[in-house]
Amino acid sequence: MKIAMLFAFAAVLGFAPIAFAQDANRADVMRASDAFDNAQRTQDRAALERVIAPDYVLVHGSGRIGGREDFVSSMVDPANRITDVHADNRTYTPLGRDAAIVSGQGTIAGTDGNGPFSEHFQFADTFVHRNGQWVVVYTQVTMLPAAQPAPAAAH
């Protein structure tokens, strides 16, 4: 019995640094996620390229697969004007010391060559720690129905 308890205690101590690192990473990963959203909102190519890894993969809501340049070019296209980008109900899921997923529901709105648009979607962004910074390496998007306005209250 004592050996089992010692083993359990040693296992907890062995995993404690990993758990601490994962918890300590949360704020840094969420800041990187905020920077990713802000770079989209401001259509800032340099900021997008800082936070998106060169080997980035994006699975669009349509199922089409794209990469970093595809995504960045579409975000900074002068024909597109982004008026809103925001994420709600974000969750943080650690995947070890150097990786994490930030997921939630997002909305992007603006105008493009076809006129006004607004998209509502579920997303999962995978971040990894490379060269001293957190960068997004993979995004999966699932389109959701447009958010419906709350019904008017009856008087």
C-alpha cells in the first residue's frame, strides 16, 4: 500500500510542472488569439503574418482547404472592408506545454465585391509555441445559421 501511495505521489509531482506550464500558457495563448482577431478586424497584413504560422492550414466552412497566403490575401484585399470581427464563448484547451486550442463562436461582417456580408460560425484555432511566440497553425470553421434577433416582448 505504501508503494502505491508513493507511486501516486511521485506521479502527481511529475505532472505538476506540465499542468503549471499549461495553466501559465493560457494568458499568452489568449493574447495571441486576441491578436489574431484584431489583425483580421484591422486587415493588417504584417500583424496577420506575425500571428499565423507559414504552414498554416484553414478548413473553411465550405470544406475548402486554404493556407496562410490564401487567408491573408483575402483578409487584406482592398475590395473587402471588415466592419466587425468578434469571438464569443471562447474556450481554452491545453494540448501540452507548446500547443493549445482556442474555440468558440465567431462573427465577421463587412462588405466585399458582392455587397454586405455577415457570417456566424463555430471555430477552433490551434496554436503552437514556436521561436518564443504563440502562432496559429490550424483553423477549422463550421458555418452556423445567422444569429436571430430576440423576439419583441408582448405588451
